[in-house]
Amino acid sequence: DAVLTQSPLSSPVTLGQPASISCRSSQSLVHSDGNTYLSWLQQRPGQPPRCLIYEISKRFSGVPDRFSGSGAGTDFTLKISRVEAEDVGIYYCMQATHLPLTFGGGTRVEIK
Amino acid sequence: EVQLVESGGGLVQPGGSLRLSCAASGLTFSSYWMSWVRQAPGKGLEWVANIKPDGSEKNYVDSVKGRFTISRDNAKNSLYLQMNSLRAEDTAVYFCARAIRLDYWGQGALVTVSS
């Protein structure tokens, strides 16, 4: 299985400041079709997860442009350029290149 | 607007069975892979199973193989998860989600396995 390791576990951030979350995979996430199926999900308290970014860097419909994704192969990053109060929650990376689909352990973003 | 609505959760004894349903609207359901993902209380996300648009391919996480069956009815825009031989460790909120990239999620259905 592709094990996804996220860091940090928790990220206290001042409003308006940037935040960055890392996701490392135990194996390459490049699919045989050439695409890399690495997504980022946000789960606000008491809510289901929501897709923010798919295929490394593509923002999903309605996602603010302060969220961006980057990376390649086994190392990926989610960046929030200026954290807002509504960004509080747990962020997960997820890979769909290999079966079974797997998730990172999550990173909690909270306001200082 | 895409909507996914799960139903069928509840309390069941160990060894029992339960069938979850996911009603989809606002999308061409028959065009998409669909998945079930679960989240144990206070824990992270775990993918459970997915199914190809025409139902011809199904995949499962090892921990549920032989016990859970994913299926769909494209005429009814519905996804199902038949869960048999339930264990305490299957206790979780079960979400249905659209596509390989899991871009739309339902609100979830709570399944509690306890005597």
C-alpha cells in the first residue's frame, strides 16, 4: 500500500499568515497513464470532507485561490497563502494512483 | 448541485448485517466511479471500496474483503454497501463520494457495531 505521511501533525497559524502542509508517499504516485492522482481534502469540524485540490495542483470548483498544491513523485505540499478563520480544520492528502486508495493521517490547522 | 445522501446506518450487534444506501442527484451518476469511505470516531479517513460506472469492476480494502459488497443501480442513481459479519472495528461514519478523486461527499451515515 502507498503510505502517506503528513507533517506537521498540527499547525497553529496567525490569521492572515501562510500555512504549509507536507505529504510524503512511500512510493511514486505517478500513474501508468502519466497523471498523478494526489488530492488534498479539508474537513471542518462536524462536516464531511471537501475536495480542495486534485491531481497535485488543480483547484476544485469553488475553492479559493489562496489554496495551492505543488509537488511531484513522492513529495507534495499544500499551501494556504493567508489563513482565514474558516480554514480551521483537518487537512488530508489522498492518493488514488494505487489500490487501495489511501489517506495521510491528517494535519490540524488552528488559529493561534 | 451535486447531492449525495447516505441512509441505512444504525446500531447492529457484532456478526450482524446492515445495508447502506447513497442517493445521488445533480450529476450523471452512471458516468462516475463511486466510493465508500469511513471514519471511525475521532480518527482519520479510510477508503473502503469503489465501483466502476457500469458496475463491472469493484475494489475493496483488505479488511472488508469477503464481508462487504459494493453495488449500484444506475437507473435509481443509487450506490449501496452491503455489510455482513460486522465487527466492533467497523464502527464509523460511512461516506459515499464521487469519482476516483473523491470530489463530492455525502454527509455520512453512522454505523455502530456493539452488543
